[in-house]
Amino acid sequence: MLVMMRRTHSPEELQALLDTIEKLGYTAHVLPGEHSLAVGITGNHSSEDREKLNQMPGVREVIPVSSPYKLAGRSFHPEDTIFQVGDATFGGNHFVVMGGPCAVETEEQTVRLAHAVKAGGAQILRGGAYKPRTSPYAFQGLGIDGLKILATARAETGLPVITEALDLPSLDAVYEYADIIQIGTRNMQNFALLKAASQLDKPVLLKRGLSATIDEWLMAAEYLLAGGNERVILCERGLRHYDPHTRNLLDLGAVLAVRKLSHLPIVIDPSHSLGHKSMVVPASRAAVAIGAHGLLVDVHDRPQEALCDGPQAISPEMFSAMVQTLRRIEAALLS
Amino acid sequence: MLVMMRRTHSPEELQALLDTIEKLGYTAHVLPGEHSLAVGITGNHSSEDREKLNQMPGVREVIPVSSPYKLAGRSFHPEDTIFQVGDATFGGNHFVVMGGPCAVETEEQTVRLAHAVKAGGAQILRGGAYKPRTSPYAFQGLGIDGLKILATARAETGLPVITEALDLPSLDAVYEYADIIQIGTRNMQNFALLKAASQLDKPVLLKRGLSATIDEWLMAAEYLLAGGNERVILCERGLRHYDPHTRNLLDLGAVLAVRKLSHLPIVIDPSHSLGHKSMVVPASRAAVAIGAHGLLVDVHDRPQEALCDGPQAISPEMFSAMVQTLRRIEAALLS
Amino acid sequence: MLVMMRRTHSPEELQALLDTIEKLGYTAHVLPGEHSLAVGITGNHSSEDREKLNQMPGVREVIPVSSPYKLAGRSFHPEDTIFQVGDATFGGNHFVVMGGPCAVETEEQTVRLAHAVKAGGAQILRGGAYKPRTSPYAFQGLGIDGLKILATARAETGLPVITEALDLPSLDAVYEYADIIQIGTRNMQNFALLKAASQLDKPVLLKRGLSATIDEWLMAAEYLLAGGNERVILCERGLRHYDPHTRNLLDLGAVLAVRKLSHLPIVIDPSHSLGHKSMVVPASRAAVAIGAHGLLVDVHDRPQEALCDGPQAISPEMFSAMVQTLRRIEAALLS
Amino acid sequence: MLVMMRRTHSPEELQALLDTIEKLGYTAHVLPGEHSLAVGITGNHSSEDREKLNQMPGVREVIPVSSPYKLAGRSFHPEDTIFQVGDATFGGNHFVVMGGPCAVETEEQTVRLAHAVKAGGAQILRGGAYKPRTSPYAFQGLGIDGLKILATARAETGLPVITEALDLPSLDAVYEYADIIQIGTRNMQNFALLKAASQLDKPVLLKRGLSATIDEWLMAAEYLLAGGNERVILCERGLRHYDPHTRNLLDLGAVLAVRKLSHLPIVIDPSHSLGHKSMVVPASRAAVAIGAHGLLVDVHDRPQEALCDGPQAISPEMFSAMVQTLRRIEAALLS
């Protein structure tokens, strides 16, 4: 449920409320708004308890919330979540471009590409050190060495780094080196990983499962928020599809549904969703036009040598031209 | 197979080739290009026949084509199909806006909305006289009276009209009154209807089946082209989906796949695909940004009174503002 | 709505009710049950009219029915629909085996296979004379000549014949020659075809669309029933699927949902759904075990020569052995 | 690749081969067959190395294997994997029935149900101590206390226990208490969990992901096999579906595809796939008929009180009657 405080409530009244909530065995989430303050309460609760809170001084109203994602939904939190990572602003009307190689291969390659994407307009550097692979025999990433290379690339370019954590040990390592922790499609409902990431003070990008409903996805985000991590970025990366002409089915309509239901920023991965270099640029244009908050895009200058997903990477030149067009579309939307 | 003529071929050489193709029992499709002329040949053919044609004067090369959609694919026809309907140009870099009520209800309503969408920037008036309905008990459209109302609206506004034909009798009627014949999702593989429409000299808009592959869709277009109707517009209108937050799953990636495989124009129906008024405008922005050739959009000024699909219709005011933004995005893509 | 008559009602009271329903502008469907008689009413109706009927003599109760498929659903018709075609009984606890070639090729082939499937336990002969083909260039069936061959095979074996109608002209021809009219997947929502078939006095087998919901399918059956054709057989034939190891996704759970919702018999097509000869026999065993009312199975003795779908046809020997096992499973379910 | 040994090879020749494989940096898997011995080799390998092994004494032939699941596929291992757990035999022509409550609630409930399912013919007791829940606020299981209750139920009935591990800590606990470790749908591609389970000497039941392809599923099994755990049971539990009349789409055709591609046993979960009590019995009959190796079924005597998935649990009476019918169908298949 959601407790709406009076505008005139005192700090003591708030504290008394929080104490009572705790005594009743619930968890309180203080939700400051522009004009008023609300307290979200999670845990099962009786109507008796609800009435008790309703009688407390400073309380304007107690609202039962039936949404299964109380913290990720807009009921508790009508305004967009907006936060900074380096120069990038996630949420609201901002559009963040994250680019880089699918997999970190060598320091030389990563630093070279980091400079290239920065010059092309990227605000965040992406690159995988731990790669989830369908086959146990495929290249699984450089691991900790890859993270160190990403740190070097950040030092050289100033770009914050996003990279994927696969499990609890790699989460610890990624937390140490990265600026944004990526949780991949296959781990969307890895609840142990979500709970661990919910305790960290770095933003988490949560990819949608291959055939997850939007409710399931927001519920997975709820695990992060319920644990205390409020800086969650959602990432649509394509659904399981029967048609061979695209790798997955990019669900841009999900951006609209998520923006209606949730206050969290949502970005698009045009590379993994469609799987073809030639589709990345127009899909990215559609992403900004439909109102996504950003892009996560594979960039490689020697795709034929890439250790992972070469055919879907665009060149730094394509990337740079693309970002310019994206910024023009952004302007066209506002004017 | 595809016969590429020499640039220097004479009309007599071409005629002799066509005669030979006919004698061999095949069908020839003359395909004039900007710089050269090709002749596409449909029907099963032997390698012997292929060699025979290869030896004829004026022939540069005979190319076997394995694509299952010889006429709809780019092999025979690398350049975009471009054609006019009234002031609208389908294909190439043009973006056509078609708008109007889902169903024709009364003359007053239709003429009123026709004026409104014209003022808002529509180039074609849409409106259903024959409605395919899942339930036998639902409103099935005004039929011939609806077509007459559409003709009146055209006379009053000058807008060409697109409306759906459901079966052979309604195809005859629609052919008489409309400027573009629409074939709906459920009829994508109604081969009798496709064959009949292939004989007509009016353009056909062919919607994608609810879970059709892109190959199946282009093959359905092939039925139209093989019968002689070359003015085919494809329309993506959303796929069957498991998520309740959108009515169907808008497959914008299909625009990219179709543009790569086929020379035919492809438009988007943001109204039937997503099913919510609030999603129509951003989805339309994404359609132009990703490179679709146009839009087919439901517009209604009294959606609560609409006899069909009211919740997905946008108002004339939203329509008008939307078209202005779409034109700005178009400009942003070109600059 | 549904009018339940008193057990003691007189024929005059019934007639008066029917007259009143007609005067109110509705359509009445008399539904005799084992112990009582009901009258189903289709058309939109006011609560005022409902009250009027409720007051009539002989009427026990008027029940509003919200199901979108009033005639196909169990509300109006709680008991299974059961009917005979030749020696075969559709519905109830009966299991009908229909077998034969996917396409009629020659008289010799068809008669030979008809004898073979009869000897193997088939009760109905299947064979396609009109073939719906994704490509305009594929073999489209022998048409009327194929129907005549099927009639010959029936004369020689005594087996009733099921074959597909594609459109209105072929429906007329199929009606003349066949015992059961098949309407295929692509035509499940070809409403003109459904309406025409609803007027005929031969049973119709209605295949499920490639991604149709069960409600849409029952609504398509409703078109047949609402037009007066009560002998409808549903046929599950596999859904669109992303996995390449089966051609389509056989939805055996649909048998359970349909049996719960509807009184109509439902059969399985294991050949087109799975697409591999080796899968047909075990899938047919599952069909009888889960409670389907029958099978429609491709049988061919020279699959490598078949003009259509050879790889999915089982041999007459496999068919014969299969039917014996199916009958043993049937017995195992009953004992 | 796969090294086929001569029948006449000596133990020393085999040892020399294994040493060479190790020196080359690969992993060897000795695969004893009925009539011959093969050695599977995983790791990337050059054609040079392949030739080197081909020349070794005792080697008959070296076969390159392109299947992405070398150990799970039939190429290396043509014969069915068969193993015992208590009185149950998994694989081959055996059909194992596993039943019990979805969630362990109390000792009294679990022991009572364990006795009931044993009396009804269950060979393994199922029950969840750790529950993966879409919502962070839902009942998450009793954890270690639940495992202890399961151990008590095993002691009282003699039934081996299967229960789910969610993550590394619960895997340790489950390993200690259970006889079969279950890995759930959401964890099918939790590679850290798969790798850890691959090191354990207890069988693992691996559920299919909600929209996993069969290749992805077998590749996930490959993680278990490649780590050394050869006792893997696959479990089909329904795919993401758009139709509301069943909870998920039970893909019984997957049993056929898996049996063709892999030697591993495959069982069905009719409870979670269809989600309705009334569908469990007929779906289980279909499972045995189509050739599945067993069932995992929810049984509860007070479903309205169940803490988890009550509506899909069948009663002990239904369970008992069902098992009798399943055994009759088994007999019908063999006779």
C-alpha cells in the first residue's frame, strides 16, 4: 500500500510512521515527490493495519495498490526516474548512446574502439568480459582480464563502462570495475543474481527475457528495487521469433507499454535483436522516434575478426553518422 | 530465370526472344530497368531451354533465380517500385499518410472525417465498408452503401479512397468505387481473392497474416504480381502476441527485411497493431524513422461512438500534429 | 440468450415463443435436450425483451449467455454433438481414423491407397483435389478430375470421402462429390466460404488457423452453426513455431480446452502438424490418449514420388499397425 | 570429434590415446558401447591433431562431429541413457511417475501426501522447498526446513526425493538432502548453476526454458554432461503461449524431437504446462502414449489451501486412478 503524507507533516510524524510500519513487520520505502511525500509499504498487510496507519498524524490517505510491481510501477512513483552516469542522463526526455564491441578481445582493440565510439558520440562504453554462451564450447570471454582492459579504456577516454555480470562471482568483479552492471536476457529471472545486484550502489541494466511478458520483466526489476537499488535501466533486445530474416523480433511497442506502466528508463539493443549490421541504423532511428531512452549498440571496425557476433556490429563510421541522425530526430520530436 | 538483354539489342531481337519463350510454354515478364532491359521467365524450365535462350541474339546473360518470389523479389527487379495514387507517391523515399475511420458509419461522419484528415495532411482516405468480423454477430459494415459514402467523401475532398474487399462479390464492388483495394490479414492466403485482384487495374494493399513469415507474405504478393497487377503495397499490422499490454506485436523489423528482399512499398498500420490510441503517434514516428513507405491510421472524432475499434482511433487534432512531426522526422533523415 | 422451457410446455406455447422471438427481430435456434428443451436466441437483445420472453407461458427461465460462441459452446448445448458419416461416428467416445494421400495424383494411385487404408482400418478416405499452395508456381491439385477419382475410390471401397474446398467454385464441386467438406487452415477466417458452407447439408471439417486462439476458432465454427450446419468437426493441425525440429507445434492441449468449451468433435492432423513420418505414429497414439475424436493422416506407399508433402506420409503398413495400437489404447482408456 | 577404437585395441593403446588427447589440450570422454568403444573429444581441434590421432595404434577411425551437443546427442552415444533412482528406472522403455505437492508446506502435509502418492503408484516424491517466484513478494518456500521435511517423508515412505535448486547455496543444500536435483525453467541457461551441478554425483532434472529451442535445451544439458554428470533427465513443461485456455503450451512433439536427437530420458510436467487440474490426467495419458519417459505431477488433497499452484494439483484419488490407466496404456503400446 501507499501512504500519502500531508504537505504539512512534520519529520517526527514521518519517523513515527516509519517506526510503526517496521513494528507491524513491513518494509517502508520513502518516496519523495515534487510536491508531496509518499511512503510505499511492501509485505502482506491486513486491512486492520491499513486502518491503523490511516489514523496516524500527518497521514493524508492510505491507498491500496494492486499492481504486482509496486516499486517499478507508476502508482507509487508517477514521475520518471532520472539519473546520471558520467555525462549521460538516463530517463525523462534524454537519449543515451552506449556503444562498443560485443566482446572485449585485446586492450589495443578495446581502447581503439573506445576512442572511436567516443568520437562518434557515445556517452557510455559497452564491452563484454563475461559472455553467456549457449554452447559450453564457445568463447566465454576474457573474464577479469577483460574488466581490467575496460578500466584502461575508461581511463583513456573518460567514458563510463557497462558490462555484463553472469553470476555471483562475476557480479563482484563487475561491481568493482564497471559503472553500470548489465544483467542479460538469460538471467532476467535469476533471482539470486537480482537480489545480490539489488544490494549494490551501481546502476543495473536489466535485459528482457527472450519471451518474457512485460509484467514479468517489471517484476524482475521489482526484485532490484525492493532490495534498494533504484537505478534500474530496462533493455528490450528482441523476442524469440519464427522468421529467419531477423535474428529476434524487436518489440518496439514494449517501449510504449513500459513507459506507460513504469517510471524506469528503457533502452533498445538493435544489434542483438535484429542481428544484421544493415538493420542497426534504421532500428536505432526508430528507437529514438518511439521514445526509448537510449541504445546499446555493437560497434566493431573489423567484424570479420570479432570473436562474438561480428555480423551485427556496425563500423565506427556508421556509428558516428547514425548518432548525428539520431540527434536530428530528437530535435525533430521536440520542435 | 532472368534474361539480361544487351544494351544494344534491337526490338526485333526482343520480340524473337518473347516468341521463343512463349513457344517453350513459359510466361515472359518484360522488366525495363534504368540502364538495361531484363525479361523474367516464370514456369518450370529445363537447363536445356535455358541454354537455348542464352544463345539468342541480343541476349547478354541468362541468370537462374532461386528465390521463391521471383516477381516480388529484388533479383528480377532491383529498383524500388514507385507509383502514384492521386497526390500520393508510394515507394522510394516517399512517405504516404492514409487516415480515416475504421468503419464507415454515416455519410455525415465520413465526409466530416475526410475533411478533417485532409486538413491534417492525409493523402488517402481510409474507411471500411465491408468488415471482417471474428464473430458472426458483430457489425459487418454498411457494404455497398458504405462504398457510396466513400465515393461522396472523395468527391467532396479530392482524396483517393482505400477500402477492404472481403470476397469476390465485395471485390467487384470495391473495384468500382475505390482507388486502392485493401486485402486484410485473414485473407492474406485467400488465393482465389488474390488471383481475382491480380487481374484488376487498381493498386492492392496486402496486409500481413497474423503469424505469416515474410516469405509467405511475399509469396502472397507474388500471386498478385504473377497475375499482372504490379502495384502492390505491403502492410505490416502486428503479429499474434502473448503480452496483453499491446493488442498485437508490431514487427517494425519486418520493414527492414522486406525492403532488403523486395522492391514493393511497405506501410504500417499502427492502430490495429498496437490497439491503443496513446501508442499510435509514437509508433507512427518509429515507422517513418525505420524507413516504412507510409501509414494506415484510424482517425475518429467520437471514438466512444465508433462502431468498430474506437479505443485505437486518434482524434483529428492528434492526427494533424502527428503528421507535422512525421514530416520533420522525414527531413531529419534526409539532411 | 437461452430460453429454458418447462418440461410441461405445450407445442402451442413453443410456437408462440418462436413467433414472438421472430417479431422482436431475433433468430431462434430450437435445442432439444434429453430431458428438456431450450431455445437459443441470437441477435442483440435488450433486457426489456428478455423480460418479455421470461413472462411467456411454458417458459421456465431465460438465461443470458455471455459466451461469444453461443452455438458452438456448451452453454446452449451441454451434450456432445454426435453424428455418423458412413460407418464412422464422430463425437462422444468414438475415435475415427481418416487416411489417404495428401494429394490425389492418379486414379490408380488413389484407388490403390484407398484399398490399403481401408484394409488398415480407416473409416474415411482423405485426399486433396484442390491444394492451397503458398507459391503460385506449385502444383495446385487436379481439381474436378481429382474429385472424380475420389468418387471412383469411394465406389470401389465404400469409404466416405473427405476433401478440401478452397473457395466458392471448389466448394460447389466438393459438395457434389465429397461426404465431408474440409476447410483448411488458411481459410479458417474466410467468412464468405464459411457462410456458404453453413448452408450445405454435408458435414464440415474446420482446421484451426496457424496462430488462431481457441476462441477465434470456435467463433469460426459459430459461422457454420449459425448458418444452420450443425455437423462441424474441428481439426487441430499445428501452430506456427520457431523450432526447426518439427514443422509446426502440435497443440494437443487444445483438445482439452475444446472439449471443455464446446460440444463439437475435435480431431488431430499428425502429418501436417509435425511434418515427419517418424513422428506420425506416436503423435497419433497421444491423440487418442488425450481424448481426441479422430485422426486425419497422410498415407502414401511411394512417398518419394508424392506430388505433395511426401516426407510426412506414413506407409500403409505403418498405418495398419498404428490403427491396431490406437484401438488397444482406446480399450485401455475404457477398462 | 569422435575416435572409434578397433575391437581389438589393448588397454595400453587406449591409455596412450587418452594421454595424447590430454597433451594436445583437449578433454577426452570415454564412451563404452555394446560392441565397441569410442572416445569423444571436446575442445577446439585442428585437422592436424585429428590426423595425428587417426594414426595411433588401436584407432579404427576419427569422425568429426558437427553436432553442437556432442555429449547430449546420439552421434557419440547412440543408445539410450538408462539409470536407476531407487526403484525407478529412467530411460529406455520405462515410464517413471513422480508426484507430490508443488510446495512443501508442513511435515504433516508432506508425509501424508508422500504416503498417498506412494500408495497411488508414484516412484519418486516431488516437493518444492525453494520456489522461484516471479514476484519478490510471493511465498518463496520453506528452504532448508522444507528439505528436512522431504527427508522425513523419504524416511517414512522409502520414496526418493526430487526438489529444485535455485542457486549455488540452495544447490549445496538440495544436494545434501535430495536424490534428484531439479533445475527449473528460468534457470535453464543459468550456466554457473549448470556448471556447479555438473560436478555433482546426483542426477539432475533439467526443465526446458519457456521459449527455448530444442537445440538450446540440449546445449544446456551439454553443460551438465561436459562437466561429468551423465545422469540428466530432460523435462518439458510448456511453452509461452498466447491462448488463455491453457497456462502454457504443452509441446509433446518435443518428446519426439528429443528422442530422435538425444539419448537422454525426457519427462513431462502436465501440471505446470496446462495449469488446470482437469487437464492433468488426459495430458499424462498422452505423455505415456507419445513415448515420454515419465511424469512430474502436482498432487494435493486440499488444493484450496495450497500455498502454490493449487488449481493445477490433482487429488490422490485422481492420481491413483490415473497411474493405473497409464500402466494399461504402457501395456497396450508393447503388446
